[in-house]
Amino acid sequence: MYIKAIRSDVLYRRMAAASEKDKETIYRYELMKPFACKWNCIGIPLQAGDGGCDVVSVSRMSGGYAPSGITEALLPEIDKISSNAFWNACENSIRTSLNGFEEHGIRLPVQDYLFTVLLNDPGNPMSRMTGDYCGDGGIPGYIFGTIIPREHSLQMLPVALAHETNHNVRWQFMQWSPAVTLADMLVSEGLAENFAAYLFGEDNIGIWVKNTTGEVLQNTIKPAIKAHLQEKDFQVLSSYLYGDDIMALQGGIPVGMPYCAGYACGYALIRHYLKKTGRNIYEATLLPTGDILAETEDFW
């Protein structure tokens, strides 16, 4: 198993001291280009010639800094993600997560992994919704962490990376297609957060789960999501997955869902599944959505 970190802290320091033109060059072609395969998979170019959507605009939309925002004023924040201990903790989370599958007899098709950690802008509304840390691991072989580096988020980012690594493994065995449903996304997020809880403890689950009360889950979220499990329109299913607040930032239509409704519902669904069937999280991660739903009709 080969896991390599792209040390963003080193590149951020160079960007902070560089001209605005050079900041963009370093960001696009040294920080983002190693992940070109990931970007190609989702149709995002390193640089859009017509000023359209590219790796810089995607970073801003997801809560990060534009290259021009990486200045010497950010050096104290860069310092917080510059220790070898921090990067080792991130890598160890990914390695432990991957090794667990192999130790359970699951040979992973992908054996090479690349990861980095990006600074999020505390002034960006999207970044404030994540509890100061988040991640992205949906394309096999590539994992991002994002962070506003504070004491709590620095401790919690490895938990989020375990969540993202679970996504990374599941999508090695599941084929992404336009036919993906809300049920697929619900199960995927539920598996990932239960996996993180398995490795780091339930007290370390993210606010995308823990901020939802049992009453809201039972009376508001579950009935609405049950009625839309087979929804395939990605904009619509995203509304049920992420909730009105996040979708409002992306120009989505409100559907009456609280923050990260689908994450909280998915977590409860998979927790119910694991308890009912006695299966472990490793084997459950590889199961088709339909198999899990067939065993959990009593959940609803």
C-alpha cells in the first residue's frame, strides 16, 4: 500500500511569498495537478480558458481560499498544519482505514493513494457549516481534507479522513453513474460515518450527524427521505442529503430539510443495519444499496 502526502503547507508558504500570477501557477500546477485524474473524472480542468469552472473556482465554492488569498497574513494558519505530527496523524488514519479492509480479506483494487489538506477560509459561509473541518474522498486513489485549523479541528481531521477513506474504498467496488439515487448516497454517507465512529469512537462523529435530534430525525427527516429514496435528479437528491442551508448557498431549492439531513439519516440507518445483521463495517461497506435497504425496511 503506497500513500503519499502532497504537503500543502510547503506550497502555501511559497504562495504566500509569491506574486499573484505565481500564486495561481503554484496552486494549479503543483498543489492540484497531482490530483489531475480526480479532476478529470468529474470534468473539472486545472484551468478553464474561458474563465469557467476550474480547480480554483471549485475551491472557492467548497469553502477554500483562492490563490490570491494565500498571503503572508495566513502564515500563522499555515504554521498550524506544518508539523510532521499533524501530517503523520492524517496519513496514519488513511493507512489504518485501508489496512483494515485488507486485514478482513478484502483486496483493494487501488493500491496507490494521494492526499492533501487544504486550508478553508473562515469568512466563507460554506466552510463555517462543516464545524471547521471536512473532506472529499469519492474518487478512488485521491483524498482531500479541508480545515480551519483550530485545536478541535486539528484533532478531528483524521476522523474525517477515515470517513473519506471509506468512501474511497466503497467506490472502488460500486460504479458511479447518472442513475445514482438518494438511497445510494444515504447508504454511502451512513457507512462512512459509522466507519469513522468504529475507528475513533461514537463521541467523535461529525456535527453533520450529532447536531440532529432523535425527534427531528424521526418526525421530519425519515418520512421525507423515505418518500424520495429513488430520486435520481442529483440537484434534488442533494437537497435531501445536505439540507436547505447548504443548498441555499449553492442556489438550490429548499425542501424543508435541516442541515445534513441525509447524513444523520444514513448514519442511523447503517447503525440499525449493523446491529440487526451482526455484519461488520468492512463487509457492509462493499454491499449494494439494495441489499442494505432490503434488510432495513423496519428502520422506516
